[in-house]
Amino acid sequence: MRRWPAAGVADGFARPLAQLLDPLPFAVLSAVNVHAATLARLGCRTLADVRRLPRSGIGRRFDAALLAALDQAYGLRPEVYDWVALPATFTARLELPGRVETSAGLLFGARRLLLQLGSWHHGVHPALASR
């Protein structure tokens, strides 16, 4: 097994993913846990028990989210995440810590706001940001 040299702890990926996930109770996946009562009546206690059931039967009797969650957990299907939607206009506020009497104090806050503005601009207009 591969180990972290300093801590002496296994990295968790020395074994195949199926061997790591199979002994876990099926309650760890919320899409599978929704059907806990039915799966328990079928004799399922772990993710391996659920995987041993015929896929065609699971597809007919349960929702598509159950098979999708199993496939995503075991790396057979990619996980899909929602994209971050940026606002159409940039707005930000920065409250100063106290009275500012020099331009250096204002520049500190201005830099922070300009960095945020640059990040927003790059996210909204990536073609313009690469020029």
C-alpha cells in the first residue's frame, strides 16, 4: 500500500474504488437512501448488495437517480455540476476600517475592488480577457 511517508497513513486509493465503496451502507448515497425501506426488504444493507441486484430490474422499479448515483460513485459516469452564473453587472462594496487620510489607505481598498472586477470581467467576457 502507498502511504504518506510522514504520517504513515494510507492514501485511500491503494485499492480499487469498488473495494472501498462496497462495504459501505447504502445510506451514504442520498439517492439510494430514498428507497431504503424497499431495499431493506430485498435484503440489501451495503452498496455491494444494491449493485448485485439486476440493473434492468433496478431501472424498472426505482427512479433513474438511483442508478445514476451508483454509477457516479463508482466512477462509471461523470458527475455533472451546475455552472456558476455570474451577474450581468458588477457591483461590490468595501467598507473602510476607519477614517482614511492618505491615498495609500484608499489604494489598499481600490486594489481589492479592482481584483474582484478583473475576475468578474474575465468570467463574463473570457474572449476579451485573453487579448
